[in-house]
Amino acid sequence: MTQSNIPAPKVFLSHASEDKQRFVVAFATALRSKGIDVWLDRWEILPGDSLVDKLFEEGLKEAEAVLIVISAVSVTKPWVREELNTAIVNRITRQTKVIPIVLDSAEVPEALRSLVWEPVPDLNNYGPQLDRVVAGIFGHRDKPALGKSPDYLKEHPIPGLHPSDTRVLRAIYEDAVDRNHPIWSPEEFASRLEDLSQEAMLDSLEILEEQGYIKIKRLLGGMPRGIGVIQPTLNGFMVFARANLPEIEEKIRKVALAVLNEGMESALTITESTQIAPFIVENVLDLFASRGWLKVSNTLSDKHVYSVSPSMKRALA
């Protein structure tokens, strides 16, 4: 909805006549310039009109909000008291907003003390107070935009793993997918885990090794505990993919169809054809091999497919 299509909120401004010239007319005019349809007796009541009907059947009855100007004079006025009583009833029965505006450091009536009021210390300079009243009428809260949640809250739970283990698993395999890099030293992905202590990261690496999600080659002179080289496993990749790659099943099917329908036998060729990351393609081929659907051989630069089983076609039918 565009701003021009938003109906202007109707607001009743209750006040004493003594406050009209020194504050009320200028304040009401400023409110109208902000897109608020202020009901002010001077603008609405003409000679011959019924005062009661205009005030209570038109002004207060249709108001979405009631502004009550409280001053040293207004608190003594019977009309203001009547309007205040009606406003309070409306607030209870149909949730009309009631916003007290306090001049002269006047004492706020008991009926309004449970509300937040807006004091106006300077009747000639009230820009900030006007802005707060406008925000109250429109229900606008000047709250900062919500920031990004901490990374650890994004992790999809993996049975048997602590959230920090899941973060380390994701950091390893995201790096592998991004860079097609299947062998790491811990330092290579540690930048993705800057808020995780080294001790916690090493604990997670050893737990991931216990679960079969990575392989660790220990070296003399490596990181504490001798952790030197980290290698992926098919099991680790699939656990990562199921938790973090919602499109993984579609990618698996695309690789399978490239082998079955296109007769592709090279991981590099499948990557070029499907535009799937090389690391994912190679692991999907290893997944098929683990199921006995095909056999693969590895070279330094590629993975080759041979001996495709008919059971692969049946599984995808």
C-alpha cells in the first residue's frame, strides 16, 4: 500500500480555550502537516451546530486517538473533564489511544497517570515532542533493525554432535565445496571459527574423527595433540550435505542422470555439464560406488567411472 492510500488517522484534541492561541492551533496544524486528521473545535464547529453532537458524536466518537492538553488552566475546566472521561471510556471499550500532552509542568490527573505523557517545556520549540506524538499516533517504534543471529544458532542439529562440533563440520565441508580442497591443516578453515577457542576446535576435530566424519593424520610438530592434516570422508560429507544443502537430492539425481543418460565417465566432464561443484560431484560418485552402483578409479586430477550396474538405473526409475 502506498503512503497516499493509507487513511489519515482521526485524532481528537481536547484542550482549554485559554491554551488555543498559545499552543493548540499551531500544534494541531503541525500534526495535520504530518498526515494526521486533527479534529479541532475551531475548524469543525460552526454557528448553529449542536456543541454536544459535534464533540461527542463526531469528534470523540470517530477518533482513533485522543490528545489531551493538560495545563494549569485545562485541569480546572469541566468540558475537558467530560471529554477526558469519554476518552477513558473509549480507550477501555475500543482501544482508542489516549496521549496526554503536558504544559506548564501541570499535575497530571489521576485517570491519566498510568499512561506515558509528553511534556512540552517550550511552547515555541517542540519538534522532538511533536515527532514522538506523531510516532505514538501511528504506532511507530524507532527500534534498530534486527541483526544477524550468531552463526552457531544456524546449525542444524546432528545427532551425537554438540553445536560447536556441527560448526566445525560445516566449516570444513563448506571450505571443501568452495575451494574443491579435500585436504587441510586446521589453520586453513580456522578463520571461519574466529569466536571458537583453539581448545574447543581441537575437541570438535577429535569428536568428528571418532564419529567417522573426518580423518586426521597426526604429525610431529603439528598443532597441539599432533593434529596435522585433516581429510574428508564420504560419511562426513553426506552428514554435512543433508544438514546444509537442501538441494543435495537434486544434485545427486543430476549426477546419476549424467552417468546413465549421457554416458559421462569423468568427474570433470560431469562438473562442466551440471555446473555442480567438483567436490560434490566426486563425493556423489563415491556414494554411488559405496552402494555398488558403479566403480570408480582415481587419478591425480580426475575421478573416472566404469562398470555401471543395472541396479543404479532401477534405483532411479
